[in-house]
Amino acid sequence: SIKLVPEGPHCTETEVIASLTSGAHVCLNPESPWVKKLVQFVLEKQLQKKKAAAAEKQA
């Protein structure tokens, strides 16, 4: 899984933390092109799930 931690009082930069199947956590460079693509993919997937859930509630 991927966890996005936005910048704030605890940290001056956005953090991207990947949870591996082994249980380890790895910090990823949020400026890396492949990490940016991964984050975009995850955010789009979450948005699609929210839209689907909202559509089900209206039906």
C-alpha cells in the first residue's frame, strides 16, 4: 500500500511511504518521475471508488 503524508508542522516536505509485503516500510522520493506516476495512479483509483460509491447511494 501507499501512504501520502502532506507537508505540515511535522515535516516540511510531502512524504510517500510504501508498505511492502514483507511488512517493511520504505520512504520514496516524491520528486522521482515513477513515484509521481504511482501517486497519480493511486489518487485516480481512489477517486473512481468514491464516484462509484456515490453513484450507488443515489441509485
